[in-house]
Amino acid sequence: MRSPLPFSTLSSHFCTMASSSACCLLSPSLPLPKLPRRRRGPHRQWGSRVSMSASVRSQQPVAAADSLFNDYSPSRAFLFPGQGAQTLGMGKEAQGVQAAAELFEKANNILGFNLLDVCTNGPKEKLDSTVISQPAIYVTSLAAVEVLRARDGGQDIISSVDVTCGLSLGEYTALAFAGAFSFEDGLKLVKLRGEAMQDAADAANSAMVSVIGLDSVKVQLLCDAANEEVDEKDKVQIANFLCLGNYAVSGGVKGVEAVEAKAKSFKARMTVRLAVAGAFHTSFMEPAVSRLEAALAATDIRTPRIPVISNVDALPHSDPDTIKKILARQASDFSSSMGIDGEDSLEQRVAEKLRIGTWQGYSRYC
């Protein structure tokens, strides 16, 4: 038995330095911070809480093959973005770094179109589509790592990272960074994931909305009130935690519209309809799970070289078969085992948390 790691993530000074750059670590003009000495005990915190917070409410038995990361002590984390973070212009600095540019060239061969051109020139509607944005964010994020690696002191920062995680799609990026699968295999999985989730979204009239300015209890009450006014097929639920006071709600379009209409009466600051195809991380995405299971079963997945925190259960997994099962479940099961509280958090345990890739889609509200 092991207790899961409740975790939350902080914005780092990499992000606050990003200014108008589409990618925090794809801006050659930004100086790298000095690498602090590793510490144990109380950790310095950077900025405000963003991105994810998770806690599993019950202990779970763990197979011996999945116990490698039972007692890890992280100090520096890389955080990778998910869908919704995309913005025109992201990835353009990759052209100046050979290793980063090569990732886009490999992506072009796998995807069958010029990904960097879509990232930099759009049109925005195309970049926002699920089948494009998921591969785009995956490739741009890993290209950001290569841009960082090419800079003075960058390799030292990369080598110092001893835990990683990603929001939704970003978990695939984190696993690729941790060596669980190759860049190419990860991109093929992400490509299929985007297609499968788009098909599932097309099969039902669903959506996601960000509710800003409420805690989780009030967001749940808001969802309950909206659900009283819609049919079963349109009911909504909290899908994930984006940052402090910002929750994504998923469900049928009528349910989402009811949430938007009632939000002010619950004292929400605002709502923002998310640039995604449908109600991700809910039962609306169940049709995508079987396709992901088949693709993951055929993919060579290895034990990650560092812990990768799962979106589904907030645990780091070392067993490849377990990782495959977790990734398949992630499309439809994100928040059922996740909460937002916990004293033993990544926020408290990790000194530096560096956001990699494009985060502008989130930064206005987190």
C-alpha cells in the first residue's frame, strides 16, 4: 500500500519572464536563472499556484513492478501544458535551434502537413482544432526543452529535474521527456488521441467552460443547479482544476450554457468557454478509450527515468503496463479520484517548478 501524492504546481520565474513570448522557454532573449542549490525540508515557492492539484482519497495496492517510485523525494519539476494553451506564434524560435527544428521535421513526416507553419501562421481556427492542437502542443513543448538545452546552463537545468507532470495531454509530453517512449511514438499516440477525442466530441453536443473566482464547493453547487434544468445527456461536472479559483466544467452544451447563465448569481468572477472540441475527461469521451487502449497496447513503453505524476490517480508509475492503462483512462476519467486539497503537496515538496512550452492560453486566468 502507498499513499498517493497530493500535488499542486506553481508558476516559476521562467513564466513571469515570458512577457509576450508564446513559449516560456522558446524565447532566446530571456536570461536563464541561476540554478539554486538542492534543498530538503521547507521549499521556496515561486509565484502563484497554477495548473493542477490532485489528491486521491484512498490508498491503493501497488504491484511490485510499479513500486520503483514509492519513496522518491523530488526537488525540481518540469510542468507541461495541455490543450487550450495553444496560441498563434508558438514554436517559432525552434527554427533557430537544430535539435528543435528537427522535431518539427519529424512531426511533418508523421502528421503529413507542415506543423510549424500552422503553429506560427494559423489560421487560429485550424490550430484550435483538437486534431491539430494536441500534436502542436506536444511537439512545441518538447522543442522548448531542446531550445533550453542549447542555451548556456540549460543542460544543467534539464539534468536537475527529478519529477515531471503535465495537464491532460501534457502527461504524454512528460512521459516522452522522461524517456517512457520515443518522441515519434508519443506523437503517434497524441495524433490518435486527438482524432479519437474529436470523433467522440462530434458524436455528442458537448463543451467545456472555465469557471473563475469560486472554490470547488461553490463550483459543484453551480453544477448541481445547472443540472436541475437540463436532461441527463446534458448534465455537467467538474472536469479538472486549472489553477486556484479556476475550474473546468464539462458536459452537454445546454448544461454548460446553464452554468454560464447562473455563474454570476453564484458570485463567479467570470466564465470562459474553452477552445476544445467537447466535454473532455468525462463519460462523453468513453468512445475514445478503446481506441487509445489498442494503440497503447501496441506501443513500446518503458519505465520512466524520473517520476511522472499521473492525472488519473496523482501517483508516479514505473510499470509500463500500468502506465498504458492509466493513459487510456485519462481521456474520460480525470477528476473522479482528484481533489484540490492536501497538506503533502508538490508545492511544498519541490523547490522549483518550471513551466515548459506555451502557457499563454492559461496565463490570463491563472
